[in-house]
Amino acid sequence: MKQYQSKHSPIVYYISGKTHTEWVLFLHAAFVDHKMFQAQIDYFKNKYNVLAVDIIGHGQSTRTRKGDAIDKMSPWIYDILKTEKIEKIHIVGISLGAVLAQDFANHYPEAVQSLACFGGYDINNFDAEMQKENSASQMLMMLKAMFSVKWFAKANKKISAYTTRAQNDFYQMNIQFPKKSFMYLAGLNNMVNTHRTKERPYPLLIGCGKFDIPMELSAVEKWKDTEPHCKNVIFEHAGHCVNMDVPDEFNKTMDEFWKNGR
């Protein structure tokens, strides 16, 4: 993957090559970086042009200016697409990345070839009680991080992944997350319940792992009810970051979705 610095934002992004017809964008979970998709990059780079980003405050995207915030990610991503002359792209988001993927689709539906969200929730129809529970859980994790990033990362890896291998990989990325970057996550609320879901001109895939937290399983079920035409999948041997827990099954699922979902 070749690394690039966006000219108009703090976002650092990575491209596998530009020899294929279709593009795929991977948006990672909170507290890690684009490397959580390494198994997907290795698998899909010979079939698609792969684009991955480090979300603001994560990975290499830390050279910020006053006023930079996570709710600017959608226009920043759109600017990258324009810079790279990408008209349409398949988007895959995990957890935080699923929120950003939906926000991008809300603003730029014409640029979305397909949308796949895992370990996330419907940001256009997020239940108030569920939102309150989610916020409380995030606050608890932030408090742990304020005391010790290692303590935070040890607790977070068990929530974020199911297999020992995936937990260890998540931990190694998580301990590099800067404490000051928590401030960029505050703008997430600006993306929730601010848009109405319109008829999607692209296929939608949603899902999570069987061993994800009960709230997430409930969120996927509620989302499926509001958009019955979407495809959904529950990965049997995975937790929150399904792409890391069961990479082979995840890659096969995405392969089939992109070939048959439209």
C-alpha cells in the first residue's frame, strides 16, 4: 500500500494500486488504524483497487489544525475520491467506521457503489435508550484510558475481538492510540439521527459477530426491520471486529456481496 497525505485535511490514506476497474474503501474501528484490514487488503488487492484511511486522531492522521473534527470525515473522504478520480466506490465500515460509512452515504449517495456496515447501528434511526447506553459505555472506556492506555487497551481488546489472535492484534494497535485523540470523537453525535433514510441507490449489507455485545445484536435486528431489503449476516465465530476474528469468512462474504449484491 502506498501512503498519501491529503492536501486539504489531516487524513493520511493508502492505495494498493490503480489497475482494476472497481474501488473498495475500508473504514476502521475506533482506537486502531487501517492495519486492522490487513487480511482484507492482502486478499482484495489483486481484484480491486483498495483505498484505506486512518481516521482523524488515529494512525498517521494526527497532524490536525484548530477546528478539525470527526464530523468532517465525509467531505474529507469525498475530497480524496476526487483527488484520485474515483467516481464510485464500495464502502466497508467496522464499528466507528460503520458510522462514518453511513454518514458519507447520507451526504454523497451518488459516490457509493455498495455499503457494508459491521458492528454498527443505523445512525438515521438510533433508539434513544440504546444511544444513552452506548454513550455510557463509551464514557467508561474513556475513563479507563485516562488512567492508563495499557489498562484501557487490555479491557478494550476483549470487547472488540473474540479470538485470541485478533485480540492481540487489536491490542497492539490500541496501545498506540493517543489520549488527546479522544476529543475528536465528540463530534460523532452530530451524525446521529440528523438525516432521514432515503431509498438507497446501492445495495446494503449489515451484520456483526455472534459474540458481540447484546446491544449490537439488537441494533442489527432493529436496522434489518427498518430496511427489510438489505442483506444481513451474523458471523458465528466472531465478536465485534468480525473482519479480524474470521478474516477468511469475512472476505468470502464481501466477495459474494460485491459480485451478487447489485
